[in-house]
Amino acid sequence: MIYPEHFESKIGFDRIRELVKGHCLFDPGRERVDEMRFQWDLDSILRELKLVEEFQQINLGEEAFPIQHFVDNREALKKAEVEGTYLLTEEVSGLQK
């Protein structure tokens, strides 16, 4: 736990979180931003920086990153976990690459 309790708002991290959330295109991204907390652990920071670097490399590639193809399939995947259930055609088409 970080001391004091309102540390993130005192340093403005909550405003940064809201700015980042404003750039998210889908609910899973906004939910991920809501889960983010101020980091002070070097290994955690380096892991997140590696993810940022990886995404930057993808964006610098020759092909544009296909942001229009994201589909939130969480409900279909939850449904598929239950034995004896099946997915509808629309749900399956959302799962393909």
C-alpha cells in the first residue's frame, strides 16, 4: 500500500490515468487503465516499458496497426467455457484472426 492514501491524486497520477483512458477505443482497454496503479517496483516498470516498446515497434512497421478489427469476445469465451454449450455463427466469426 502506498502512503498516504490519496498519493495518486496528490501527484496527479489520477489525471494521467483519465487522459490515457480517453484514448482507449474499447472497454477492455479502459478497464485495464482503471486497474493501473502507480508503480515503484523496478521490475514492474521495466515489464511495462517493454510492452510499450513492443507496441511502438508494431506501430513503426510497414503495415498500419489494425485497430478497426478489435472485438470484445469476452462474453463468447465465457459461454464457450461451459461444457455442452455452443457459440452462434456471429460469435465464432468474432473469434477468428
